[in-house]
Amino acid sequence: MDSATGSRALVKAIEREPVSAYVPGWPWTVVGFFLRNLPLKLVARMS
């Protein structure tokens, strides 16, 4: 998802004021694992 589409989705979700939010496990579980285990220099270059 590109940043413009993601930003619009985020604004739409905030304006709706949902009772709860859902973050899918895939791919964020994998991303979180790599962010915790990769060297900081490599993580910094990715952002």
C-alpha cells in the first residue's frame, strides 16, 4: 500500500472513531520479528 492510500485509510478510521482496532497478524508478526532481530544499522537503513 502506498503512503497516500495508507494515510487516507488511517484518517478514515480515526474519523469513524471505532470501538476497537484490528491489526492483522500477517505480515506484521514477521516484520516485528525481523525488526527485533536485525542489526540496528540495517533497520535504520530500511526506514
